[in-house]
Amino acid sequence: MTASALGFRPATRADVPAVIALLADDMLGQGRETADLAPYLAAFDAMQAEGANQLILGVIGAEIVACYQITFISGLSLSAARRAQIEGVRVASDRRGQNIGEALVHDAETRARAAGCTLLQFTTNRSRSDAHRFYDRLGFTASHIGYKKSL
């Protein structure tokens, strides 16, 4: 099956375990995701309450094969540009290479434009060289240096 059979829908609380499995099905996620669902469910509830923070699923039939989180941010910089931040972009390992990731990013772009955004942004780990090539191919520019600090 390919991306042509792919649909998108907002996640529900019942989908959280499947999303965590996608996040853990990854070289970095294996070491940072946990089996305790309580913090993930609390985070999902907080996202739902925020309104501008959505978890989107890529589905083929009833199977969840991909996900991403999109947050809409209003700001003053760039002439008061509204931007969309995407996080947690994942495709199930057995579904990679089927253009699902490209369709996922296209869906994020469509949602961002519909929300009045003029910029779609994200961060990616330096070690994800395959992801860097993917995003370059989709027309993204590695224009900034990102910094993070654990609190």
C-alpha cells in the first residue's frame, strides 16, 4: 500500500499508545520514550486544552502509520508572521519509503496555510542525516541553528 491510500485525522486520547509506539520506533525514541502512559495522556489533555496544538495521524484504513504534532504560533517578528511548528514527525518503520512522510508534510503545510501561517518550521536532531536529506528534498532550508536546554 502507498501514500495514495493514506488519510489524515486528528488523534483522540485512545490513539496515544499508538503514537507513543511510533515515537519509540526510532533510533532516538527508543532511548527516550517510556512505557508509563500517564505523562503522555496528561500531555495530550493539555494539548487539547490549548486549541492551537494538534496531534495529527496518518492512517491507512484503521491502521495508524504516521503522526505529527502541529502548533500554531502568533508572533510579532517577521512582520507579525503566524507560524506553524511541527514536531514528532514519524512514519512506522515498515511503512517508510512509500511517500508517506512526504504526504504527512504536505498535510502539515495545508493545515498551516489554512490557519493563516506564512512559515512552517521545525527542529531536527543533528544525527538524523536521512531526515535532513528528506526535508532538503521537500524545499526546507536549514536556515537557523537551534539550541535547547533541559530544565
